[in-house]
Amino acid sequence: MAVPGTTPVEQILNGKEVAASVRASLKERTAVYAQKGLRAPGLAVVLVGDDPASAIYVQGKIKACKQVGIESSFHQFPASATFEEIIAVVTMLNNDKNVDGILVQLPLPKHIDSDAVVAAIAPEKDADGLSPVSMGLLMAGKKGLRPCTPAGIIHLLDFYKVPIEGKRAVVVGRSNLVGKPIALLLMARNATVTICHSRTKDLDKLCAEADILVAAVGQKEMIKGSWVKPGACVIDVGIHHDKNESGGSKIAGDVLFAEAKERAALITPVPGGVGPMTIAMLLANTLTAYEMRSNIE
């Protein structure tokens, strides 16, 4: 029996546990190549500036690489780095035969054209799945490296056997990072998808029609409990850091969790839901890119 005021364990989509299962599978796959005497897969991470959150994310990714047998290299630049310097390192990594995946940690400083940097990454090494070529392949329904967070969401739904085909899905958010690609992935699985955003009229009513509700709008606790269809599956992509009363860090998502959990059948926590899956899919993309490269055959 659940303790009053808590969320039943069976209601939580536990991204930490699912990500651990993904890493275990990836570790088995990399071990096979090691046993054959082949080099380890390689992921190169580029970080520009000294943003604390980005630095923490990068360290988490490097640690995860080590856990599964992927070699990682770290290329850090000051915030004053020029566009030309970043393009130069991306070009160098594109040509490095030991690098299978390239990740440029976003956001970049405002004076650097992020779109141009991402576009400069070789499509076959696009570990984040965000280059124009990768997005085009997704749009066309062709094989390619998928954006990590959306791919992680689909894996999470599959792990918990959440039905997708024929279901009504509502995606709140239209970014290239999450909103648009998760809508495409859900449509590819035969869901009927509505894409909304912060300016959508009657947003609460549209959300209340969703069997699968994906909140990726980037606004703290915008999605209220009354917006959730009873029995729905709620995926909260948002993450917002605030100070609590004692001066510590308080983390919240795009969904008002305390209210939404009273109506949802399944819901992701923040933190511990979508975030771990994003890193797991980055590793999966790197290994997939490695396996597709001819020099390991």
C-alpha cells in the first residue's frame, strides 16, 4: 500500500533503472568487439565556456562512456572561443578514424552560430542526432541516428509496454531538440499526434485529450493536474533548478507533478525520468555509429 502523499512505485516511469538496463546491453555489445581485438567505440565531446550545468552534464556523459566500454575524449574551450576554432575542432574530429560519435554540448555562447556548428558534424558521427541530415532522415522515415531525448522517450514507453499505436498523443513544445522529433517518432509508431506550444489556444483542453502527454515546453510546472486525462501516460521533459527554503537546489519539471500524479496512470519524475535516458541514447547512438563504420568490419 502506498504511503499517503507519495506516488506508487508502479506509477513511475523510472528512467534511472531503464537507462541502467540500456547501459548493460551496450556494455555486452562493446565487450564482443573487444574480444575480437577491435578498437573501442569513440565519443568526442566539445564543451565551450564554463556553464556549471553543461560541465556536470558532460562529466556524466564521460562517466557513462567508461561504464559501457566507450572511449571518450574531451575538448574544452573558453567562452571567448571563436566560431572558426570550434569548426576547426569539429573538422578534425570528423577526420579522426578513432572517433565514431561527436557531441557539441549545447547551448553554445551567443556569438557562435550553433546551427552552423551542428551542421558541420559529419552525419555518420552525429551522436546527438540533431544535424540537418539526421533530422531529414527522421522526417523521411529513413534509417539514421535519432535525437537522444526523443529516442529515450520512445525506449522508456517500450520498456513499460505503453501502447502507442492508435493512441492520441499531445506534444507540448515545438523545438528541434525534443518537440518536433518526438512527434515524428510517435507518428512513426502510428499514434495520432497534436503538436502544441505555449501560445496554443485551449491548451488545457487539448492536453486533456491525450493518452500520451509529452511536456517539453520549457516552462516550470505549466501543465496542471487538471489538464491530464485520467489514466494517461505523462512524460515530463522539463527541468528547472530553483533554491528551496534552506538554500539548497529544488528541481521541478514542466508538469505540476503533485497534481498530475493523482490523475496519470504513468508519469516520469523530475529528476530521474527522461534525463538518464538522454545519456543512454547518446551512448547507443555512438555504438550504432561505430557498428556502421566500415573500419570495424
